[in-house]
Amino acid sequence: MAGARGLRKPLALLWPLALLGLCALVGGCVEDGHFKCATSAQCGAGGVCEPGGGCSFEDPSCSATGRRYGTFAELANQCTGADGGVSPDGGDAGPLTCTPALAVGGGHTCVKLGDTVQCWGNNDSGQVGDGTRLRRSTPRTVTGLGPVAALSAGYFHTCAWTVAGEIWCWGDNEELQVADARRGAVTRPQLIAGLGTIQQLSSGGRGSCVLEQSGAIKCWGANNFGQLGNGVPGAPSTPVTVVDVPPAQSISVGGYLACAITRSGGQLWCWGENDAGQLGIGNLDVKARPVQTMMTDAVEVAVGESHVCARKLDGSVWCWGWNALGQVGAGAGLGDNVLMPKQVRNVSGVVEIASGPNYSCAREGDGDVWCWGGDSYGQSGVGDTQYARDTPVRATPVGAATALGVGRDHACALRAGGQLACWGRGALGALGDGSMVQSSQPVEVTGTSFTQLGAGADVTCGVDSAGTGQCWGLNGFGQLGLGDGADRLRPTALTLASGAMPAQFAPGHWRTCVRTTAGGAQCWGSNNEGALGNDETPPMTHDRPVVVVGVSGASHLALGGSHACVRRGADGAVLCWGHNASRQLGDGTTMSRPAAVASAVTGALDVVTGSDFSCARTAGMGVTCWGDNNFGQLGDGSGMPRSAPVTVVAEAGGTALTGVVELVAGDGHACARTATQVLCWGVGYSGQLGDNMFGSANAARVVSGMTAMRVFAGGSRTCAIDMAGALKCWGDNFQGALGDGGHLPRAVPTQVMGLTSGVVDAAIGSGGHTCARTMDGKSWCWGENEYGQLGVGSGIGAGTSHTALSPRVVGLSCP
């Protein structure tokens, strides 16, 4: 096939190099030795001009598209992808091993995973480093670097420090950020010459600096405010040495200034722009040579656009400079510039700080992340937007973070398990979570009538009127059970093992389980901690259903974060499998179980599971729970984790909850329905408890004004069908998941638009979408639609920008 393709080269093969740069005179052009087409006619016989300007030709070995780029395209000899980039056949990364590093830029993000670097997001200046200028909403591999030790990102450029001791940069070079005399976009890594032995790398808005082992600092890039620190105007095309500053131990580059911490006494020196007092010297004088600030005992510095923060030896954080959006974090309101360091409130024991242009974040020793300053795009990560925050707030649900990265309008954190979570503005693909579409109002899932629905993290499944199981949405771990990893935009039928028929679907996080009509259970997708229950050693991901070992006679199924439980109909016994670190299996141990084991519960009427806890409705119409209890999700009035069931009590009076006719659970909360009330307990920061408050409760609280026929819970949301058949929802509303046409969280029941009567069923995804079924046989979905989970057959929804108001996991993970 290679020989056949060689006979069909673009006309660029015949053009002399003298035509380089004369693109305006011809229909196509040659840039950097690559032919860029404008129309398919310029590619010759059988050629197609791809969106990125490269000619492609037919090649059946490229399984995704059946086409491969020609020799003189920027992506030469790689298989084409659906977005004009490359498909996995063409060299994108396969399975990854991880030693993670993170760099967050103006509108792009990069990570180091093992020996590879992957980037995504805004790529207008080539800052993704994949050889193109196409914006990327999912990770792309940067080639030509070799093993990398560290990464750093500016607004529109990226740099890497390799294990070999070299610095490579790519992206915008209009101000010589790539230290190359050629101005413009540099789409692949370029070696930075003239450096010694490196100790640290830092990239800022429009330039970069390195700290050499000698303690000397060298910088390159923009110098309009003296931010190169050599006292000489102009931007040279090679790195220059910063003058006057004593030997340094740490550096940070911001928008128009840079700072260094000295090896002696932790003194902080800064240079560059000072219009808001960001140099910390008590005045507004610009300094093209370093000057000493009033800060001592500093161990880390983070420089934003016009503010600076420093971490001291005692774990405290101090900030100064521009404070119009609360960047100083001292709780003193917004407005006046702060010329001298002030201590940031609410944070202590801080081990890492990072600053964006107008906000900052800090990571404490326990992994909690706190952010303050500008928050127009939800970059504080608390689940809503606010113009500004002058006091730090805790980003949730980041979990235990091990590294922190802050960009212009979005932030990311590496979780303890190696996952990357990002939040904030994603209009340019910076969150790395795929497409950017959503609907804040119900849209009909056409073509199929369902008798049962289940919604998980970006997945929806249902049993149709013929008794067939169908699933749609995200499929990266095979969680649709269709035998491949391709997402589905519409309901697609699947086949269960051994000819079984589905009775109840329960999609979860990266896996799906089903209870069969015969009383068994089957699961597929990710098998982390034995979550599929098929007693497999070592556990492996499966993209088709496998049988859960030890389950028979099941009458109810519930999926948690990485565990699952069933109720056995004959005796009401509860059997569970999967992850057990929080004692959520209820077997008295913390050992994960790859097959179903009996919990301590018998005589249960049904069972539900949260992320790391489980609950059962007892024969006496009460509720018992076990597992994690950090936010009161066991409802026993305490915050103690439990390996054996404890009784849920009502907050009013402290007596055992009784008369419960229905029990449901979300990720961190649970709700019970009685004949006259709905009561909820556990995590409530998004308003999911429905008590008109945004806070957690360790005992059951009454939902405001709600008498219901049915109740549903998932993720950080709750819904109920009221006595008139209307669907009302409350809690987290990012991406419009409450269906009220907006995006603000609600702490009281709120009417879903258009579903004011005739609702008979609902399913709440643990991500950002919700579905409902009405009496006329129609199914409706609303909210997030990155992976087609609304089932409308299109990846194009309401709006072209994407904001994640809470952290979203990028499609990368580390073992």
C-alpha cells in the first residue's frame, strides 16, 4: 500500500524551495517544508484537503477513517481523525504508565505521563505541540522530546525540561517565547540553546526562566516591563542572565513580572511591572532589575498577572498586588491595590501554591485545594460562579490532590490515585473532556420507548418495550457493553451473557451493571478493585457483560463509586462486591472483594449505594447505613465510619426514622420518602438535601414543601415526582442538569421545564445529565451531552462554550 500511495503525491513535490513563504501567490502553500492545501483539487487524484490543510489519501489500514496524510502534510503518514487531526492508528498514545507532572496555560493543559507528554485545549499558536494549530478537546501526544522531567506553561506557549537536562519550548513566538528568531507559531518543540545545568523551569504569560544549579537565573521572551531582569530594554532571541539577585533556590514567572527566592534566608526578589504594587516594595515603581521585597522565610512563590503570593516555612500564604477581584485573599473586600504582603485567610499547612492571572489556589497537606480571586468561569471549583472571592473557598470534589496547576480561566489538580480533574472555562477544550455541548431543558430521546431507565456518569441505559437492553453515551472503558470503545449518540442494543434478559440497569462511574430477569447480575466496563464482581485475578476491563459471581435470586441492584450491592429476594440478605476501603461492603472488613459476599444485613426490603457507603430499608420501615461517614451520609447523627449497619435518625428529635416507603442515594447523600415527607441527609453543599441550605447534615432533614409519589437521587442531585405527576429537582445544576433552563444550584425543589404532569420515572446521572419517562411512552433527557448521553443523535447542543463549575476528570489516569 505504501508504494501505491507514493504514486499519488501532492503537487508540492514539484515545487522548488524558492516558493517557500509565497503562499499568497498560489492556491496552496508550502510552510516549514510542508504543503498546505486550500482545496482538494490541489491534492491531486484521489486526494482530500483535510481541515488542518493537509492532503490525505485512501488507506484501508486506517480503521477510523480509511485515509492517511500524504508525505508532505504536517501530519505526514499518519491516519486521519474525524476532527482533521490524527486517529489512534496514527500514533496517539496507547496504554500509559505514569509519573505525572502538570502544566496549565492560558487555554491549554499539558501532563507528563511516563515518558510521554500530552496536551490539549487552545492550539491557535501551536501550544499543544502536535504539529498543528487545531484546537484539541482531548489529549494529544507531543513528539520529539524524549523522557521529560518537568513541564511549565505560559498563556500561549509550553516548555519542557527533559531528563537529559535540555529545555524545549513550543507555541507562540511573537515575543520570542520559544527563543527563536522566527516570530509566529511554533507547532513542535524547539531546543533552547545557551543554558547551563538546570534546577528549575518556570513559564509565565509571555516568557520563561530557568534556575541553574549555580543559583543564576536566565530568562527569555517578552521584556516590555523589564521582566527579563537584565536591566536592558528589548527582547533578545537567546536567554539572558538576570542581574543583581543573590543565588536563588526557586523562581516563578507571571504575566509581566518574575520573582525568585534566595538560598539564604528565604528572601524574595522581584522585577518587572509594578502598576498594582505587585513587586511588594511599598510603591508602584517599575523595576527592570531585581529588588528585594519585604517577604522573608519564603519557600515558594507564585506570580499571577498583577499579583504575587508566597508560601512561608510555617505553611501560611501571603499575597499582595492587584486586588480588584480579591486576589490577595485576606478577606478585606475588593478594590484597592495591596502594596505589602497580607496573610491569606482560611488556609494553613499549605504545601503548594499556584496563581493564574487574577486568582490563586493552594493545596494543603491533606490534599484539600482552596482558591480565591476571580471566579467568573467557576475556576474556584465550588460548583457555581461568582465575580470575585476575597476569601479562599475549598474546591470540591477534587479529593486528595497531589499536584496543582492554575491557568488563565481554568485549574487542574492531580488526584491521589493519579486522575486529573479540571474545572473552570472549557470553551477552547482546556478541560480535556471532549465535546462542549449541553442542554438545560429536556430534549426527547427519539425512536425508542423504554420501560426502565438508568443513568450514570455520562452514560444512559434502558430496557425497551421489547425487553431489550440499550445504552448510549460515553464508552471509553467499554461501559456501554457493546464490545468496543466507541461512544454512541443514540440508544444501541446490547446482548447480555448467556442469553439473559435485563430487568434493571444501573450505570455508574466507568462501568455498568444490570439485574437480569432470572435474578442474576452482570457488569461491564472498568474492573478496578473487582468492581465487576466476576472473581477475576488480576481484574481486567471488559467491554461486554460478564456474570457477577455469587448472586442469585436478586430483586434489587445498586451501584456505588467502585462497589455494588444486591438484595436477595428470598431472605432480604444484602450481598456486595468491589471496593471496600470505607467498609461499604458491610462485611466487617476493609478488603475489596472481586465476587459478591454477604453483608451483615438480612431482612432488607431494598438496598441503595453511594460513592463509598451503602444503606438498606429494613423490615420495620426504617433505614440502616454503613461505610464512609465523613459528611454524615450514614445519617446516624455522627461522623464516624461504620463497618456494621447503624440506624438513620431524624434531625428533628433525634429518633429513628420510620415509615419509609422508598430509599435512594446519590454520590454522598441519601433520601427517604414517607407518606407525607421526603427527608435527606449527607453531603449538601450543592443543595441536594432540599432543605433550603447549602450544607451537610448527619441526620435526616425534611425537604422543603415536598410530598412525593417517587423520589430519585444521583451524583449531587435529587428529584421527585409530586402528587400531580410533575417532576421537581434540586441540587447541583452545572450544565443545566436540573432542567429549569438555568445553571444555578437549587436548595429547594424546582420545576423541570415542560414536565408538569404525567411523569412516571426518572434517572439521575452521576455526571451532569438527567432523564425522565412520561405516561405517553416518551423519554426525555437534559443537561450535559459531551458523549451523546442525551440520546438525541447529535454532538451539537445548546451553546458552543463549555464551563465546568466543578472539577471534571480528564480522560487520563495513572495506575
